[in-house]
Amino acid sequence: METTALRRRAYAAGTAVVAVGALALAGLTGVASARQAGDTTPAADRLSPGLIDAMGRDLGLDAGEARARIRDESRAAAVSAALEKSLGADFAGARLSGGTAVLTVSTTDRADVARITAAGARAEVVGHGLDRLEAAQDALDAVALENAPEDVPSWYVDIGANRLVVNTARAGAADAFLSAAGVPRDLVRIDRSAEQPRAYADLRGGDAYYMNGSGRCSIGFPVRRGTQNGFVTAGHCGTPGVTTSGFDQRAQGSFQGSTFPGRDYAWVATNTNWTPRALVNGYGNGDVTVTGSTQAVVGSSVCRSGSTTGWHCGTIQQHGSSVTYPEGTITGVTRTSVCAEPGDSGGSFISGSQAQGVTSGGSGNCSQGGTTYYQPVNPALAAYGLTLVTSGTPTDPPTDPTDPPTEPGGTWAAGTTYAAGAVVTYGGARYRCLQGHQAQAGWQPPNVPALWQRI
């Protein structure tokens, strides 16, 4: 049986997408695409002024530095993905640090150092592989999903520390949690924390979209399921059957599926009055075009669009985090230094032009700062058989994306990033890549003519 750690790694190796913070014409956004080599970032003149301004305000970067950082982070994501695949069980994570976005890749085997440095990254030899740390986190998750721990708001694998970090209001609570899960103490670092995370739904009204005419959240990515348009959003925003109306209170659609707690994703089917667009709302600063969904490396800059607070930026701190809200424990979310407030739930997280996830919850606010978690979108797509919308959206994957391919394979592989022009074999035929993307299960070359041309 597939473990949670393996599923988490599969999602990380695949695409991860983000959301839109408002609705105009459904404001719907995003689809997976990345490059195997080179720059996945759009031309400088196509980066949203709002994105650049927000990075300047929140990260202290001028326009040139922001564009350079986005470019460097995009390249680092491609290098990291390739090394994760080639290092296998030795891989212990990757992270960016410093204003020049230095990529560090950790390994448990000193023999890998030459390979890492040859790829242009800094090598670090550590004691624990990422698989072992994630397995320990899975054990904590299993206990928490049965009975959410008191005074333990969050836990996650810290790549730089090479430890599973458990945040707690009191040391005894963390020790009891570790003991219940059977997690070895040498894998763990316990940190004291006053964090009190919560989901960011708002029952006070506003714009974006409304649930049953009252509570408010921010729209996520546009999706299609066959010919049905819709969007993904946070699961805590609604349950199946709940109706939605748009920012102008026009009838919009209804929730078709929702998961919360455990995960925090949902999807809404919309009526024909709402047209999906490959944009993230820039809140008066120019909309942001989403060109793909390559997962950014820990330490990368990331910006959020939401209907309460607009644009705010920060950095990715940890992928695959677990957090306990009053409603229960959520696993597999990404922890960031970005602020958010009630009503921002479901809104966009984007790094450069690459979609990352939908706002889940956190602590703090945008006056004093805080911590926010986002739900990567790939698990939602897999759960509901959805296809994200961008220019050149491929045809729908199978309803169950874990179904094996119907034809014998070749050099094509799910989870690999392909550049435009790359050539693969599949089912005895050769195919040329038409647009850069990161392959998903179900997107075999014969199935997606928007991405592959038979040659």
C-alpha cells in the first residue's frame, strides 16, 4: 500500500498549483507547466507590476532584484527536481538561502557531492534522509488525525535543520505526542510556540464569493471536469451542496466535493455565466498570468492574492507541514511567512509565474505579520479528477489519476519536467513537447495533443 510519505513525494515531484483571489469573469486560473532546463519565468515585461510591487514591499527587493530572484528560483526548482530523482533514497531535501537564492541540496551519501555540485548547487551531507523524516511525520499525522493533540499547533520537516520540528506550547505535550506515535527522539527538535492557527473563513461578508449568501472566501484555480467549468478552493469554506454566489451576489454554482479536516480542498461547479481565465487577481496592480505550476524550493519567494488583504509576499518555509486548527489536524500543507486574514481562504499562492497552492489558514494578521499555510492543489485535482485551466489546457486525465497507462511506456514518465522541444518515446512512438510542463499521471503523450506532437 502506498504510504503518505510516498504520496507526498509524488505530489512534490508532480505539479502544484495556486488560486485566484477574486472572481471577475470567474477570475479562474492556472495549469501545470514547467521546463526541464532553462527559465520557466515569463519575460520581464510580462510580470505583473502588482507582483513586483508586493515583493518590494514585503521582501525589500527593487524591481530588478525581484525579477532576478524569480528567475533564479525557477531554475533552482528544475535543478532540485532533477537531483531528487537522481539521488533517490540519499536525497535529504533542497532549499534556497540568501539574497542571491543559493540552492543547497542535502544528501546522506558523501559520494553524491560531486553530482550535486556539477548541477550547480551547494552540497550538504546530513544524517537523515528525507524519506526517514517524512515517515516520522506520517506517524505523528496518523495519531493526530485520530485525536488532534492539545498544545501542539504544528509539525513539519525542516530541511535545513535535518529534523522533524514539533511546535508546542509546553514540552510535556510534545513528548506525549512523540511517544504516542513511536517517533525516535533523535529525529526531532521541539520548539516552544505561542502559535494558534485557525482557518481563514470570514462570516462578516465582503466580496470574492459567498457561501449560501453569507460566509465569504476567495476563489481558487479554475478547473474543468469534462465540459463543466468550476474552481478549486479551501475545503473549510463549504460542504457538498452549499451554493455559491459571486462578488456581485449573482448566482454562481455549488460545492461538488470538499475535504476538511485531514486536507483542506474543495471544488465548486459554476454556471455558464462565469468564464474561466488564466489569471490571478492583482487587485488594481494588473492581473498575474499563470504559466505553470512547478513547485518552488524551500526558501523561495511566494506571494498571495486574497479578497481581504490583496497582495502580500514572503518565503516558503516548509513543504508537507501538519497543522492543528480548532476543527482538527490538516496534513500536507506548506508553511510560509506570508500574512493573511479571514476571507483570504482559498486565495492564490504563486511564485513568479508558477502557481503553488490555495490559502488554508494560519496565525497573525497583515498588520503585525504572521504565518500562513497553503494547500497544494495537486491532491485536489487527483481527488476529484479535475483539470486546471490555462492556455492550451490538456484533455482531462482519467478519473483515477493512479490508473496505469493503457499503452506500454517508453522514456516518458509522470513527475518529469519537460521543456518545449524535448523528445520522448511512448507506446512505440516518438513525441515532441509543444509547451513546457511537469507531467502528471494520466497525461501520457497520446492523451494530451496540446502538450505533445507525434513525430
